[in-house]
Amino acid sequence: GKVASTYLQYAVFPKFKGIKYIQRTKFRKYAQLISENPIGRYLLSREFDRQMEFEVSEFAKSHPNTYPIVIFRENSDWIASQYRRFIKNGVGLSFREFIDIEADTGFWERDELLFMPKILRLAHYFTHPHLVLLFYELTICPMAFFKVIADYTGSTFAPEDISLEKIHKSYREKQLRFMRAIGKTLLPRGTEYSSNKIKASIQRYGRMLVKYPALFLGQHLPDNWVPAGPLISPEEKEAIRKYCAADWAEVLEYARNQAALKHLKG
């Protein structure tokens, strides 16, 4: 998640030709959809962050010959974007409560910030080489980025068919600071929904009723009505960058080596 996944799932992958794309909303039905037409190639896409180990192992039980694709974004930028998503959705945690790089008492464990272990999991569960892509390459040269995926999946696309317009808009810092204050006072403190489907639906609906009016108000309220200070302090983000620096360097080297090997193979 937070690597333009929604954009890819709705604006890019459906435009690929020569492969059957299973939309993210139908991901849980992949076994049924593939069994109905088992001949051919399928492209599936979902955002799995902390759930990656479980989801990959489950999928590999029936499809070990999958060709995995994973996209990474620099660790501190990625977790900051994840945090903004949680705040937008009504979670009233401070950034330190969300991810505590020092004591590891946050909602997210700090080891979830590391990407090389995720690459190794793909190598462990699947028989084919995996494709590691970098989010910033998508922002610099999107069409070349799409072509790498198309080539890897044995598909094609027409560049004129793909819009480069964003799917989701970004919320301003002021809106998110106001939303965090609302989350601390009006919304449930917990960050997880109930395991009961009915209760979870009620919780989600309740948050939706509060979320969008609060985000709208946060944009138009006077500045002195909104809590001051940054959503994430520069010091907190820099601490995460330093903690993950070696991991990110390994990911960059891994991705570069992949690209070099592909070039040498012609």
C-alpha cells in the first residue's frame, strides 16, 4: 500500500492486453475465477502490508508458480504515508504511538519498516524470480514503469489508453491535524475493527459519517481552531530514515542488479 496501488489497479492494469486482470475488489474470489477458466495467465493485485507473510503463504499453497511483483517506497516516506492514511480514516494516534522506533511499543512494529525480509519471503514461497520495483521510478517515468510490468507479465498496452491523472486526492496537513484531534475525542481509540462482521460494518459506517465532514471542516476552519505543530516531526521521520538506511540501500542495490541482469540478457 501507499505506492500508487489504487491508481495502478484502476487506471493501468485493466488496460493490459493478453492477460486476465482480476480487480482488487474480486481478489478474495481468485480461486473461483481461475478455476472457471484455468487456461491462461492472470494478474492480481492487493495491498498487503503487515498481512504480507500470511497472504503470500496462503496464495503460494495453490499457486507456487506465481511471478510475484512488489513495489517499494523509501521507508520513512512509506510509513509517513501509511500514518496519514490511518489519521484520515479516524485513528487518533500520535506518530510515536503509531510507530515507536526506539522502544518498539507502537501500533506498528518497527521491523515492519524493513523491506528486504519481505523480498526474501517472496523468494521462499514462490518458484519464479520476483520483480522488485521502486515507487520513485513510477513518478519519474510512468510509461517505462508500466512497460516493465507488462513485459514481466507477458502483456502489452497502448500508452494512449492510460490516463496519468491521480485517482485519490491528497489531504492537506491542516485537515489531517484536525482529523487526528477528532479521532482522539469523538472516535473510538482502537485502531482495529471488530471481528464480528456486523459490528465492523457499523464501526466503518460510523467513522465514515464523521470522517468526511471533519476533513471538510479542517480545510475551512481558521488556523487557530486547528491544533498547531506538524503531523510528523522532522526529527521523528529522520530517525526512521536512519534506522532503515541499510535496508533501503539493499533494496536499491537489489533492484539495480535486477535491471542490469535484464539488460545483459538482452
